[in-house]
Amino acid sequence: MDFAAANRGAFVILLIAVMMGASWLTGSMMIPDRLPTRPVIVTPEDDPAAPLPAGNVESGAILANAICSRCHSFTPSAQDTAGPSLFSVYGRPIGRQPGYTYSRGLASLGGQWDEARLNAWLRNPAAFSPGTRMSFRGLPDINGRADIIAWLKTLH
């Protein structure tokens, strides 16, 4: 093989790489990377508008430590980890923990974390705030959610 043939081969490989990059770039600009929202299935025994049952603080502490402690801390002086600290989350403005960068969808929500919003969030985070970075799929058990919320209320 002479130099001209090797040069043509290298040019073809480079041209293919450039075309693949342009194709990827065009596709990423045309197709948004937002995940579609999943519909929330409301069953009669778990109506989001219905009041929560009374939660058990001790059970909530155990459940929250089992589920949430992988990504969240619960003490006032702890650093944010994968998720923001949940200390004093009840009553805090949604998406406003100082020093933590929230997803655009969650940061744009107004209001404060109260029982109804925490219940909706814990039931299905992706439905509450589409595009959230939280990988938790949700807790279908209303009693478990009530227990966690009752425990979160004590963290002040």
C-alpha cells in the first residue's frame, strides 16, 4: 500500500467519524432528553386529596433510615450528599436548600413542604416534579408515607 492509498483510507475514516458526530448532535438537538411523565394511578383507598392517617414516628425513623439515608442526611450539621439534607425539611420552601443544586422542575415549584406535598412527593417523585434527578420510584404504602412524614416533622 502506498502513501496515497493510506491517506485516502484515513480520510474516509475521519469523514465517517465526522458524519456520525453530526448525526448524534442533530439527534440530541431534535429529541429532548426529558423523560416522559408517568401517569399516577389513583386507587380509591389511596386518594391524594384524602387526609393522611396518623403516622408512627418510630416506624418513620426506621423506614426513612432504610430508604432515604443512602442519599440524604438527617442532622443539622451534615453535608449534602447525593440529595439535600432532610433536617428541617418540613415547612422549608420546595427546592430551596442553600448550597444544593436542584433540578429545574423542582426548583421552579413554589410553596413549602407540607403533609400533602410530601405525601405526593413520596408517593411518586417523578409525577410530582417531572425531570427530577431523584432515582427513588416512590412508596406506594400510604401508612409508610405517613410514618416518614410524621418523623420528618420532628427533625427541627
